[in-house]
Amino acid sequence: MKKIIVSVTNDLSTDQRVDKVCNTLQNNGFNVLLIGRKLKKSKVLNRNYNTKRINLIFNKGFLFYAEYNFRLFFILLFSKKDILLSNDLDTLLPNYLVSKIQNKKVVYDSHELFPEIPELVKKPFVKKIWSTLESFILPKLKNSYTVCNSIATYYGKKYDSKFQVIMNLPIKKNVIVSNFPFDKKGKKIILYQGAINLGRGLEMMINTMQFLDNCILVIVGDGDIFEELTLKVKEKKLNGCIFFLGKLPPDELHKITPLANLGISVEEDLGLNYRFALPNKIFDYIQAEVPILVSDLPEMKRVVENFKVGEIIENREPNKLANQINNILLKNFSNEVNYAKAELIWEKQEEKLLSIFNNLM
């Protein structure tokens, strides 16, 4: 049985893509160890594969990345393994170095265009470091995959690198419904789930709620601008129609998603990373039989156009967006959503994933 060490920089608890990959590999004859970091609020894990969390002194900024990569390098170096799986650029260097030192196969899963994330827009020096690292390693990799065609094409042109596409689709599941921790009073529910960071369109949605009398916006997740947004809601006196539920475990999130009347993915075009984004929340909404409203960006737009499961934002001005949302809430997308639900599932990606690991170059 070949042993695969999978590494990420998060605390493992909410990374659904990595969990699906690990389960697929574990269930198909590989021995998987997933490595991440330990946070003060990290929840207990119960997985079908082995996990390891690293306690760190630093938890943000340069010192975090330096400490984590340094410690990850030595863990990888002195651990038994046959294959290394690096998730995103922030774990790639130690994986690549160990693969070269010990002649091990390395696989790279690029969840996004890391140097293009909005958090680096105003940090040109830091962005340059990540870009240099990427340009140094990626052309040398033989086993790489990513989440969508746009990113695969981009890397193919930039580095002459072949990236396969493993879409971040949810596991097929039955709809199980719980309750919100508030009284929705017969109002329509608009749901956002994911990172509470710059460029997610959440400020726009908060402003839009002023024009939606019969709706509640539920925001699930955590991130860099969480406190800023909660303050904005208080200042605008929108507490009664906007609720922040924080970060929830996947099982809890799956039970409240079907309560929504509309799922949103309204990212801004803040560079290539967001332009090529294909957020997994889109597919989680569909799996929960919830129609979607998405930004006019190529990958998410393609889902709506191909499966007719919702609409693309026509205008980002709050009053005009509110009119579009009101119109969407009057429509019935049930047939289209149910068809897409059967097609857009992880089970249809597993064969491609296993082909990569069974035929490593």
C-alpha cells in the first residue's frame, strides 16, 4: 500500500476539497496522512485517514509561512512516504525539496492562482516572492491538477505546464434540513457561505439589503473583514435582516444550506484569481437544491449558462441588483437544479483523480 502525505496550511476542519481527495485515495488502496496546523479553536477531527496538526508559534504573516514551511520540510523529510501531495503554493516548496532530495513523486493541487489573491494586491514585494517561487517550481512539475479549465489554460500558456482539471464538486448527498438560530418569519433567505475576505461582494450585498424588504441575508464563514462587515451592518441598522453565523463544520453547513431560497457567489473581478474562480459553494448550493446568483466571471458564468440553475448578475448597483434578486425569487428552477445536482458531483471526478495517482510520471 503506497503512502501519500498530503499537506495544507489550514487547520483541516473545513477544507472540503482536501477531505474528498483524501477519502478517495484512502478508499482506493492508498495510505493517507493529512498534515495541517493546529489553532486554538480547532475542532476535533474524525476522519477515515490519518491526520496531523502542527502547533505553531506564529499564525499569520511572513513568520507563519516561514515557520510552517520549515517545520513541514523536516516532517516530510523524516516520514515514510511514497508520494507527496502539495495543496497550493504555500506548501509547495518543502514538498518539492523533499521530493528532489529523496527521489519521491510529488503531485500539486492548485486550488487557485495563489500570487493573484486580492490580499496580495497591495503587497507587491510579497507577491513577487510567491510569483518567483511559482515560476521556479511549476515548470519542473510533472503531476499537477487544478479546479477549472481557465487556471489550467493559464498555467499551460505561462509555464508550458500540463495541468489536469479536477473540479471541486460535492459528494452526492440527500437533503437534510435543520433550522437557523433565528426566526426567519416567512422571509426569503439569501445565503452566502465561504471566506469573509476582500472581493467577495459582501459589502455590495449589505448595501443591497436596504432595498430588499422581504429577505434575510445569512453569511456563513470567517475571514479578514468579518469584524468590519458586522460593524457596517450595525451602522446601517440592518441587524434584523443580516445574520452572521461564523464558520460552521461541513455537516452543519449542509443542513442549513437547503433552507435558502437563493445562494450567492458574487465575487468581484479583482485580478486573475477571482476572474477564474469556480467556488465550491456554487456546487454546494446546487446539491442542496438551491438556485444561484453569480458574478459575470467566466467559470461560474459557464455553470449557469450550461445548466440554467440561476442567473448572472446584470448590474452591481444595489438598487438594480435588488430588483434582479426579487425577480429571481419569483422563478422556479427546480427541474434545472435537480438535473445539475445529479451531474455536478465528486463521484464523477474520482476516476480522473485516481488516474493521476496511478500513473505518476
